[in-house]
Amino acid sequence: MNRKWLFIVFIAVPGLLLLLYLGVWQMKRLAWKEALLENISYNLSSEPSILPTELKKSEHNYKMVEVEGFLEPRAIFILTPVKGSGAGFRVISPLKLQDGSKILIDRGVIKEQDTDRLETLGQQNLVIGYLFWPNETDYFTPDPNLKRNIWFSRDLEKMASFLETQQILVVATENRLDPSLKMQDPTRDIPNNHLQYAITWFMMSILWFGMSAYFVYKMIKKKKIE
């Protein structure tokens, strides 16, 4: 087998197929991500229901609920960027339900300079929000600074253990109990760049095909001259 066919069989064609595969894969990811975001938007626009007795992440993530209970004054602060204000904190507090059990309430985001003015009213409250199972912790996430009560991600297991609650998190969308608390878009941390990635891979496949064709053409031309 001469050099031309070696190049075509082992380099040009496999490289082209790989780049095309990556482009198609990103298009499939795009369709999946758009369906996910549409499902989240649908859930968030639905009427809130009571808290289900048996919770499953696959069924109840982003499901709107209403819970009533006693919001305890304890809280943890999770470091997070605040648009236009630099650093801020996401505030998580325990809510004691009428049956005596406790769950976590994500009350929203507060600017760093407003944390000292945060109010937690020790009274019965009806909180409306969505159930959420955060996936923000990885190998590089620092452990929380428990002395200063500064956390770096919403780790459901650790938060529940620290505040002595069930591993249930409701992100409040109404009745945040303090005007300084602001809600963040729940889709903010779900990037959707798959179309750009797909275009990049398809453009690279076109470039790869052109370069391969030119290389083969040069080899054929050189052979004719010889």
C-alpha cells in the first residue's frame, strides 16, 4: 500500500469521521439540554403543591411546592457571585414543619455587605419554592469554613447534617422574608453552548477534509512529475 492510501485510510478518513461524530454528538446534546431547560421552565410555572411524602430526584427536581413551618434563626452562607455586585452569599436556613421534621430552605442571595442586616423572623411562615437536588460539589471544591460559616457549594448531605434537617431542599421563589434577599435564575448554572461546539466541530471537519484532499492532490501531482 503506497503512502497516499496509507494517509487516506489511517489518517484522513478516521479524522474526518471523528470530527463529524463530535459535531453530531453536540447536536444531540443540544436537543437534550433544550428539553431539560424547557422541562425546568414548565415545572417552575406550574401551581405549587404540598410536599410529596416520598421524594425522588428523577420525578421531583424543580417541582413547585408550598411548605409551612417555623423558620429557625440559624443559617449557613454559601459564597456565590452576585451580578453587578461582586461577591455575595446564598442563605440556607432550616424550616421546622408542622409534623416536627425539618427541611432546608434556600432563601435567596444576599450581598456581602447586607449579611449583618439579614432578618430571620421566628414565626410561622408559608414558603413557596421548588425542590432541588444541587450538584455543585466536585473534587476541587474546598471544605466549608465552619468557624466563619462560609461554604463554597450547596452540598445537600453536609448542609442537612450541619443544620440537623432532612436532606430536602426547597429553593424559595416567594416569601423570602427579607427584602435584601434576591432570587437567582435557576438555569443560570446550566450552560447551553452545544450549538457553538457543534458548529466548531463541523467547521473543523470541513477544514480537515480540505487539507486532506489538498495533501492527496499534492502526492498525486508529485508522483506524476516523477
